[in-house]
Amino acid sequence: MATKRSQLSRRSLLIDAAPVIAGGLAAAGITSQARGKLTNSARNAASPEDRKMWSGEYWAKKGEVSLYIYRKRLGAPLPGEALPVLFLVHGSSVSSRPSFDLSVPGHGEYSLMNKFASYGFDVWTMDCEGYGRSTKTQANSDIASGVEDLKAASEVVARETGQQRFHFFGESSGGLRAGAFAMARPERVQRLVLVSFTWTGQGSPTLAKRAESLDFYRTHNRRPRDRDMIRSIFTRDKSGTSDPAVAEALADAELPFGDSIPTGTYLDMTANLPVVDPLKLRVPVLIARGEYDGIATEEDLLNFFRKLPNPDRQFVMIPGATHAVGMGTNRQLLWHATRAFLDMPLRLDLSTK
């Protein structure tokens, strides 16, 4: 750090000098034995070198389809470690790393992976079938396909981390994928964060406009995606809620993967909603919506929220944000709400001795 220790405020010391890998232990449900191993690892990591960002690449197989998986954390994995695992699920138009590990030099931090790795999480993400580095097939990569992708990826994460349950963070149609996965594999999900999520699509002007192309989605498994389309992600709800440099950086990172992407999630979101049943989500859930979101309406999400059976649930409105809340000017508010939810202490009345 450039600032000398003697100049640091007490708050900075608490944030920067504390063993960040302890973040989220209670929320991850880590046992006391695992906590002991983690503490020993943290004590041994005395050198600043040990706290450098580490990344790894993996592959999962879904039949003949190869799924690209990417991982970031502070320091290389050590035997016996048990960091809380956070799995990020991308949306309809952009693959995993541009969505969650974007670099915008000179414009601040936009990598959700970097941010949550710095908080002490073991952060993973994946390109769904037909996106990014994963196999491009003739399929349309709908929500049901995304659930199968997550099933395959979760086996890799479990094998590499030794943990059986993880936190999931799904953005836009990634929230639909994550929510449907939580219904199918509840034993794999610790806490679930649904950002810019859509339940029935009730009152959505963007989905109403998108439905005009329903015949195309039904007859084509891929749709065109160019720089202007990526720019529109940041302008269609409300201009001025994001830095224009972000759209250009996102396009630069994503367009090398091609000028088309699957239509499956667009088809599901315009013709097949709802695909997630709130009554079947037994895990703790955080729903986060941008104030100006043109897809996820407040009424629709509150109706969904009220039906969630687990009392460990939160609804957060992110002011000054759009559907692209994770890359907006006020993205730090989403980071704060998500971290607080994932770090939620265990309920004492349900704890066992």
C-alpha cells in the first residue's frame, strides 16, 4: 500500500489489515473444524505476496458441450482451506468474464470478481453453452439449458473447493438460471442473490417491445449482437446512470467472441415466464432491483418476494440504477447490499451445539 500504516485511519486498518479471507464464514455455514484450518492458513499468509489476486481456468462437460469456468480469489488454493464460494451467473447478451471481471482503466473498479475476492470469497463464473469460450452449438441456450450448465459446473466447484454448498449471484436472465437451479438442486445453494430478476414480466416496457420479435426468437437459435446493442444496455432505461467508457470496454471485451448470441433466454422472457416458482425456493434470497429498471418492475418483484417461504429474505432497491445495475455509477451500493447479505450471521435459535 502506498499509504503508510501510521497514516491509516482506524477504519482503514480494520478493512485492509484484517484477514479478508474470513469474510462470509457464517453465511457459508463453514464448520468449526474448517474455520480452524482457514485461520491457520490466514496466519501463515504473512507476506503481501500471499494476498495477490490469483485466478484459474477450468472446464466442465455437459455431454459433448465444453463449458468454460473461471475462478478468482486472494492467493492460490491451499490444502484444507474453506473460503466461502460465490458463483456468478451471467445474463442474456454478454458472457461471464466481460460481465463480472471487466477492466475499465482510469474509470474505477468494475470487476465484481475482484471486489468479492478482496472481501475473502472464492469467486467463480462460467460461460453458458453458446456463449464466450464455451462450445457454440445449434441450441438456443434457454433457461433449462442454463440449469444443466450449472449442474455440470457445480460438480467442478465442489471437487476443487471440497465444499458442497455455494452462494449464487444471478444477473438478469442469469437470475432466472440461478433461481431455476436452486429449485432443481437446493442442496447446492447456500444463499441466492437475484439481481435485475424477472418473475412474470408484468408491466415491463422492455419485454413488451422485445416481444415484437417473438417469431424470430422462435425460429432462430441465435440473434445478432453488435457494439450498438451493447451500448443500448446502458441507455435504454435511463441515460446518465453509467459511464460511457464502460459500454465501450464491455463491447471490446465481448465482441471478440462473435457477433451473435443465443435467443433462448429472450424467448423464455417474452413467452414462457414465469420459470422460477418462489414457493420452491427454500434458501435465503436477496432480490436487488435498480430504481429505473425497465425489465424488472417493482410490483412484479414484490409479488415474488412476498411468496418466498424462507423468512431470511431481503428486497433492496438500488437508487440511481438501471437494469445494468452491476455496471452503473452506483454499483457500489449493490456490492454493499450483496456482501451484507452473504455475510449474514447464523441464526442463533437454529444453531446446534
